[in-house]
Amino acid sequence: MMEKRKYARVPDGARVVYKVMGVKGEHLTPALDMGSGGLRLPLQEKVKPGTLLELNISLPDDKEPFFGLVKAVWQSPAATQDKDGLSYYETGIEFIKVGLENRRRIVKYVTDYAKKNNL
């Protein structure tokens, strides 16, 4: 299968608080992986491609989280259960607006992680 991603991704340690636009409630979740163009998140709800979400992203070793506006690109059709028995849908997320400085933070984090772990 040919890789479609524009950017390399690394297994992640980022913590994310997400909110689906137009839906009440926020959810805390770990990112499954991250690249400079987006990330993969375990969402509690089904969403359609193009759905907008607001994120607060906390990168490992960063003191301050940053805001991002993102959109869902794909979502697994079936739910997966985590080790605690909670259901989630793996969802591919593309960054729409994170700001130049925050994009640099993401690129630095991904690059440093890849070098450190020989990826």
C-alpha cells in the first residue's frame, strides 16, 4: 500500500483536549501519533470528514498548551476499545490553523523525536 501522507508522523506523547465544533463538551485524549501536518486521535464520537474541531495541544516537555483549529480527514468505521474498555474511533486530523510559531514547535518536536528514536 502506498503512503499518502505528506509529512512523517511519530508515535506521540501529546495530550489533547478536543471539542467538536457545534457540539457541547470537551474531551481529554492522548494523540496516537503526530506529524507537522496533523495527528491521529481517538475520538469518542463519530464524525464525518470535514468536521471542524478545536484542540488544545500539550506537547511533552512544553510548559504551555496551544490552540489549533483542525478538520477530520478520515475516521475508522468501527469503534475500538482501549485497555479500560472505553470505545473510541481512530480519526485522522489535519491542521488548519495552529499559527506559525506553534507549527514550528510541532516540527521541532517531531524532528527531535525521530532523531532520538532513529526513525
